[in-house]
Amino acid sequence: MGELLVQDKNIVVPGEELATGMDYLPGAGTFRDGERIVAGRLGLTSVQGRAVKIIPLAGKYLPKKNDIIIGTVTDVLLNGWRVDTNSAYTAMLTLKDATAEFINKGDDLTRYYSFGDLIVSKIVQVTSQNLIDLSMKGPGLKKLHGGRVIRVNPHKVPRIIGKQGSMVSMVKNATGCRIVVGQNGVVWIQGEPKDETFAVKTVEMIEEQAHISGLTEKVKSFLEENGYTVNPDARPDETDGYYSDPERHHGDGERRYPDGERRYGGERRFGSDRRPRDRDQERRSRR
Amino acid sequence: MAYEQRFDGRGMTELRPFKAKAGIVRRADGSAMFQIGDTVAYAAVYGPRDLFPRFLQDPSRGILRCHYNMMPFSGSGERIRPGQNRRAKEISMVTEKALLPVLDLSEYPNAVVDVFIELPQTDAGSRCAGICAASIALADAGLSMKDMVSAIAIGRIEDKIVVDVNKKEEDYEGGMADIPIAMLPRTGELTLLQMDGELSKKDLARAIEAAKGAVKEIKEVQRQALKDKYEGDRK
């Protein structure tokens, strides 16, 4: 008979035994070793029926398709831009996906995005080698001007955003700041200097207390104590709701792929230097 | 004279007092301190991150790089020349090999995880302390690991097997072997086994058996260090 060795929402470290027997199933962040289910990383346990999994508490952002991230332009290339993603990998923003405008051959690309520019962009593809393609086509995707940037633990982003963007829209509304939260843990805040500083404080507080239940109430009273009024009728705007797709940000460390999508096989492309060659091949085959 | 009593009065299988703390370097992705007796090791983990030069990249998995360094004022009072030396290179290499079996870096092709181990104070057993600290730091960095790694130096002094040798014992001239051992505490698999001195096959088996008990104690402290950090976050 199987036995659970931990409770729900326990902090476990790698190598800790979570359950014995075949009655329980190993979920994300765990593995089975003979009769036992063992923790494969640091995190909080989550027991759902027979499945035991681990919600990660630490770690770098892992790029996922369809995530909205805030990146920094680090290089301007011939056919696009290289973007820092606050993960282990840099991303590529190609001309095709960068803007709706027509870009002439030989144009100065820094006119669109230059070094150090912050952009809100969407990940359109992640290959098996973690080559990332970004796009700027979509609602709310834009270059950011001014404001300030803070980095938070990417695993706490879902909490900062809240259900359907409720948390971030509450802070936005009360402080009058413009806030964009990237799935990669980069948060951009812009407003009056005083409000901006306070919004930073609030976001940091949400990050610190992300695990507490009833956090929305706490944040609300925190805002009110400091002289901000929270409008109960405030609804998340278009760009907040954008992150609200529950399939998109789950924060449980599981990587989900749409049906039929495979990460291995398929075309392998090496950033900038592959495309001209592809074109040559096409030309040859047409002949 | 036979070696009946340890120089510092410990029992034969008794460790020096030891403690650990996770998350001490704020800028790092993961970090830890591990102190055993007068040996103190700090470890900081950066990454996974981009790896350059490119020829070092491995397209099938991320790589691990360890840097072991004794600070100039650590040790017995003789100034240690700063920078790389043959010994530090060797220890960096064995540390890497001791930690790699538990790490799963397949999710991070072409990337690197850097582990920096600094020792401000040493009294033998520094590579073991370094491995213990690094293992906590790697878990703190949120990497996939199948177990913690705990390490301890076992010694043979004359006919006695002693656990956790200090510098005085290491320098004992009446027949001494020093055996640093790193182990996965859950399964008892070895990831580091070195020897300095002479040792019979039988004594080696005794040494490994002695390490098993010590490693369990260390693992508990490592686990508690991580829990303290994240429980602290919860309050």
C-alpha cells in the first residue's frame, strides 16, 4: 500500500522522498526510483489526487512559446535584432516580425529598435536548442520609453499578474502608473516619481509574499494605508488581460505544448546565418 | 605510541561541529555557506547562462564549470599565492565530477552553470566543504537535481578509521591516509573518492562505511539550510 511522506505545500529539497508505493504518480519536478517518488528539484509539493508534483520556488526563466516577455535589445544585425530575455538564452527578432512598416533594404535598423531599448514582445518559437524567435505583432507589443525596470523571480510572476490580470490592474489603477509584467520576470513601471517608487515597493511586496493566501486583500490595504484609493470597479485593460490565459501562465514548472507539436526534429536554424543559405537552396531547387 | 585518542578529543566517528546557510550572495542565482570546524566554504552559482567562447558549448546539454579557490589568508598562516595553481585546478575538476552526476542540464543546451567556491578559512577537508556548499547553492539556484551531494574526509590513522580529519590529523606522521568521499546520501552512490597515503582494501571498505553515516548527518543540515531560507520567505 502506498504512502505519502509529505503534505501538500511542503518545502522539499532535491533527493527528498515524497511517496512510496505505486499508488502515487510522479508529476513535474519529481521522478520515480523503484517504489519511491523522489523530489528532483527545490520547491513546494503539490498533491492532486494520486499525482505528486513540485512547484518550483527558484530558478531562471525558461522560455516558452506564446509567453509575453520584456526584452532588452543587445545587438542590431543585418536581418533583425538580438534581444536579451533574462533567461539563459538570447532571442532573435527578425525584420519580418518586428514591425508592420516596410523596411527598405539597407535601412538603418537602429531607427526602429536600438541598443538598450526595452521591448514588450511575444515568443513565437522555441526550438530544441532553445533558439528563441520573437514577434512584435500583436496587441500590447511595443517599445517602452522611460520608466524603470525591476527584476523579480519569474516563478512569482503569475501572482503579480493575478487572475485575469486583477492584481496588476489594481496596482496600476491605484497608483496611476503604467505597469507591464513580462513572463520572464522583468517588470516595467512608469508614472509620477513618487507613485513609481511606491509601485515598485508594492510589486516587491507581492513578490515577497506570493505564497500567502488572501494577498489581494493585503495589497489593497497596503495601498490604502499609503493614501491610494482602490477602485473596486477597475477592470483589467486589454494588455493586462493578455497574460490571463490560464493555459499560458501556469507557474507550476510544467512545460506544455499544443497537441501535435514536437520539440525535436524539424528544421534546425541557426539564427542569422541560416536564411540566405535556405534561399540559395530554394533557388537551386527551382531551377 | 598508538593513536588512541583524537587530538581534539572527538570520538572516532564524530564530526567537527558544522553548519550551513543558503542564499548568502544576493546577486547570485544560488549561493550557500558551509562550515565544518575551522573550514569555511562559500559557494555561488551563476546560470544557466550563455557560454562563450562558442567552441566550449555542448549542443546536447548544458555544462558545469567549477572554480575552487583558497583565499590568500586562509590556511595555516603561510600566505597562499592567489590565483590558479595545480592543486586548485585538480580540485575544481574533481568537484565538477562530484556534482555533475546529480545535475540534469539537458534542458539547457549550449549554456553553462558556473560554480564559484571560495574558502576564507581552511583546516583540512576543504574540497569536501566546497562540495557540500556547492550542492546547496545548486539546489538554491533551482536546478534539476536527483539528490544532494554530501562529502566528508575520512582518515586512516595507524589502524583507526577516523571521520572528518582536521589539519593536525592530516599532518600526522605515524601512518596516515586521507580519503575524501562525496556521496549521494539517499542511495549511497559515490561521486568522489580520492586517496592520499596508503590504505588496505579492507580499510577502504571501512572508510566508505564510515562515510555513509557522516553523510546522512551532513545532508540533514544541508536540507535544513534550504528549508530555513524558503520558510523564511514564507513568513
